Amino acid sequence: MKKMYAFGLTAALALLVSPIFGQYYYTKSIVNGNPGDLMDDQEFPVGGGLAAGWTEIHPGSTATAQWSSVASVPFSFSFNGSPVTQYKVSTSGVLTFDVSATAVPPGSNGTLPSALIPDNSVMIWGLAAPGANDKIVTKTFGTAPNRQHWIMFSSYDVPAANCWNYWSIVLEESTNLIHVVDQRNAGGAGCSAAGFTVGLQINSSTATMVAGSPSVPIQSGSNPGPEDNIYYTFIQGARPGLDMASGGLLVSDIIAIANGPLNIQAAIGNFGSTTVTGVTLNYSINGGATVSAPATVNLSTNSSTTVTHSTAWTPSATGMTEIAFWVSSPNGSADQNPSNDTVRKTVNVVSITAQRRPLMEVFSSSTCPPCAPANTSFKALMDQQNPGRFNILKYQMSWPGAGDPYFTLEAQDRRVFYNVSSVPRMQIDGQWDQHAGQATQAIIDGFRDRPAFVEIAAAYQISGQTVNTQLEIIPLTNLSGNLRLFVAIYEKTTTLNAKSNGETIFYDVFKKFMTSSQGNVLQPLVEGNNVPLNFDYTFNGSFILPPSAQSPVNHATNHTVENFNNLAVVAWIQNMTTKEVLQSTNAYFGQLGVQEDAEESIQAKLNLYPNPANTHINIDLSAASNGDVHYEVLNLMGQVVNRGTFRDAAEQHQVLSTEHLSNGQYVIRLNGAGIDQRLRFQVIR
């Protein structure tokens, strides 16, 4: 679901400002993203993943600055009050509407105005294109009369710096706004040291620069999506004195009604020339009564902050709900440009949620000295307080030194996806990126406390070197977006990859994806329409211990599984745009409907029948360990509807009445005697 940002829909903003030819001012984006959210393509090199439809206007591979071919603006557009129809772009980062200009601005940038820059130009001055991937490409997004024409410097270099980066100049139809978007970079010291001149030049005496030019730093991250992008918007006219803007509602797309009351948070910014110390925050639900409250701020020009309305919202009904939020009365006076005050977002309020089982992805290596204590403390945390409450997967990496011999190219894909550049590192549900040893109980409990809106039931079997996984996705509400399913095989303990850091036993070691390492694309999930799936993977050849991570296993001919009876499977659904893991599950050993515990020290079997149930359900449990096993029956809202205890769980049979249960799906959860299991069943009458 797209967020609607006021500064992305800026037609009214431009029209309200009386044009003063030769004068522009700029604003800085309040929240990360792209202007107007029209450009959704991932930021990859041409030929290396960039989406279809881009047109190349310069091929790169030039040691000296050059002009591109002349390109056409695909809609009516005015610069400095005059219509323009064509432009060309230099490999040094300058777009000019003066297509007759001959002298090319050099890669070494400076302040504006500059005799090195042609009249009527827009720029990210300071780029270079020495490499084969350094292309200038264009593409138009949206529909008339609200299109955007993007001119992207794809995988461009910074002179004298070991850094590649992506920037775009965006021309916006109808508004005549110009956006300069800072999209992506390689990271590291080279990118940190890079500086640019960002601005526009009317002529040799009139120009507008972003503060910090000619040393404007790269502020985006290395994410190929828009969520870490920032941008500058150039607007013709004089900057208003008082102009507050709302940037985005920081409210989840899906809200559990039981979690109310909820705080209404938003990002706001000051686009005016006067420092603002006080505002009024307002919201309404579905066009209803306005809820207002004063707020104290301290915002200078082009600064922004996140605010929380002092009156929380208690959802009273389920369904699609529109929240409107706006900021007013800067410094107790009227806002001179009310067109950008309001943002709106439609959220889905639902009644049914599931218990979230967060996925903890750890990047580690047997050659990494800090990894040993981090893994030890992490395992102690998981074993002592969190058995069965989280799912864990460890990717062995190719550094430091020779790296871990159980490194795989698929693990490398996950490292690149998260832009992990150090070990030990951990991602929790794709939203927490820190040193793995810094995880605390409070942090991981915070992720577990978030409601989930989808369930995954999964079971696996092993026959020889073949792993089969049966899986069912159970949406509790409609879910859409850039969703993908991942299914991964891991080995619960390994020892043969021990190297130099002192670790001798490694836990939850990733072995192979059963899906693509990029995940399998999921079509929109519809509440009530379960999605059954089946996966098979056969490990080829015989065991091999690679000499180092520099020669990783070739899965076409060999494998690194030490004990096939020690394998397990984890599955998860991930939003590839936000990287959030929506739900994960550790598959149980057996078949769906007949569960075996996956813990190596406990061999337990749980049978439920009949399933679906009518008036009753039989529960058979046998375990090699004695002790009490407690059970709870939960509905899909997570509410306990029945509970009991198996005494001395070595061999038990019990009949549970389901007559008091409504038609629907339920989960029975067992805990005790070292086991933590759950299995879904259905009641149909």
C-alpha cells in the first residue's frame, strides 16, 4: 500500500507560489522515499537488474566528461517560466536545457553560479562515468497530467573515490517542479568523503544551491529500493515565511483492533524561511470530527521531525479506514501554503491476528574472533528464555581471512540483500540490523509482541538426501505488495567447519534454499484462501569440506551436510520493499496434520484426528521424555479457548470436545518436558 506524501503531490504547492522569473528555492524531503512514489523500479545497473523501459542516452566508459545525446521532454514543461522541450546531460552530472552548449562541465565541481556551467541547468555536479556500468538512462512514470520524467545516473562513480552511486534528476509534469534524488551508494570511506554541488543555474549571475554545496554528502543508503532515498525539490518563486508541511503518516498498513488505542505519528517539516517553535496537530478518521492538539517544535528552514498527537485513536470498527493528518498554525499564525499541510493514509483494521514468530538471521564466520562470544551469548539467551518462540538461521560468511568453509553463494545473496558488511551481524525480521551480541530480551520481545496477519504451517520429511517440505500459507486478512516466500534448509549443529575463532560447535547453519535465494514471488494473499505449496530438494553427490570460502561448495556436484538426520527447515514471508518479515515458522518433522518435534533431544509425536473436527478431536502424544506437557487451544485472534495438561507425557490419549467452538481454524500449542509444539486444526459442522 503506497503512502501519500504531501510533498510528493506538489501541484498545488507550485501553483500557489507566484512565479518570479530567475528565482527558485528548494525543500528537502521530510521522509525517505521518492517524490510522489511514482518510480518503483529497483536501483540496479543497466543489464544487471534495472527494470525494462529505461532508455540509455549515454553509454559510460569515458575517462573525460562528455555530453549525452539530446533527449526530449515527453510532456509540456517550463524552466524559469519558459517552455523547454529538449535537454542533454553531462557525465559530470549536469543537465542543461541549452542543448547548443558545447563546453562540458568538468568532473571537478565548484560553487554556483559558475562560468563552467551552461545557462538553464540542473545538476548533481561532481560525478564521473569511467566504468562500463556507468550509464545515463531515462524513463517516464505515471499518467498525464501527473507524469514524472526521470534522468538517472546509474551506477555512477565519484572521481578519486572508491564509490559508486545513483542519482536522478526528475522533471514533473503540470507542476514544473524539479527533484534531485539521492538514491543509492556503495558505502565505505570513499562514499562518505564524496561531495557534490546540487542545485540549478539560470545564468552566470543567478543560481540556487543546496546548503553544503559543493560538498553535499551522500545521504542515501545502499538499499536498491526507494525506502532510503532522500530528495531536494526546486520550486520557482520566493520562499514563504511560514510554510509547514506534513511528510507521511507513520502508521502501519494493517492495524489490530485489539491493539488500540494507537498513537498517531507523522513526519512534519518546515519549508518556510522562519523558524517555527509551535504548531497545531490535527487528525480525523473517515472524514469525521477533527481532533486537535498543540505541539512544541524547534524547526529551522528545511528541517523536519517526527511528532505524536497527544490524543490517541481507538479504532471502533474493522475494515478499510482513512486517516487524515495535518499540521496548522505555525507560531500561532496562518500557514501561507496550506496545500502541503495534509497527508492521508488508508489502513486496514482487522480483528484476527496471529502470534508472530520472529526470524533471526545471523551472519557469522568460524574465522571471526568476535563471533565466538556473540554466538555464545546469543545461544544462551535463546536457550534459557526463548525456546520455540523465535526462528534462527545462520549464514556463514566468506571473511575475515579465508572465511567459513560452509559459506555459500546463496548466503552471499542474503548478505547483499541486507547490505551486511560486518560480522557478527543479525537481522530480526529484517527490521533490526545490529551486532548479534547486542540483542537483548527486551529487543526480541518487542518483535514478538507485534501482531502478525498471516500464518504458515509447514512440515518436512527426509528420504536419503532428499528433503520434502509441505507448506500452507493462511492469510488472516488481504495482503499484497512485493511479497516473497523463502524456504531454507539448515543443519542444527555442525563441527567440521571449525577454524580459527575457537568455536567448535555451530548451530542452525544455513545449507540451501528450497526456493530461489531471492524468494519466490507471492501473488496477493486473500483472507480465507489458503495457499498450499510443496518443495523438494535433493542434495547432489557426496560431502565435501571446501578448503575455504574462496572455493564454496558447488551444489550441482557436492554438499556440506554432515548429518542428514540433523537437518531442519525454516520458512518465512518477506516484504522485499520494506524488508520486513511478516511471519516465519520452523517446520516440524513429519507430515502436515501429524507432527513430530524437531528437537534432537526429544522425540515426540502429536496426532490430531479427525481433522477437520466436528464434535470432538482426539489427541495422541507419545514422547521419550516423561513430564507434564501443558496444552492450550487458541483461536486465530490468539485467544485461549481451552487448556489442560498431559500428566507423564510418555504415552497419552485425550478426547477434547469441540462443541463449544465456532466453525473456523484453531491452533493447539503444547509446552513442557522440553518441547514446544503447535498444530492447526479446523472445526466444521
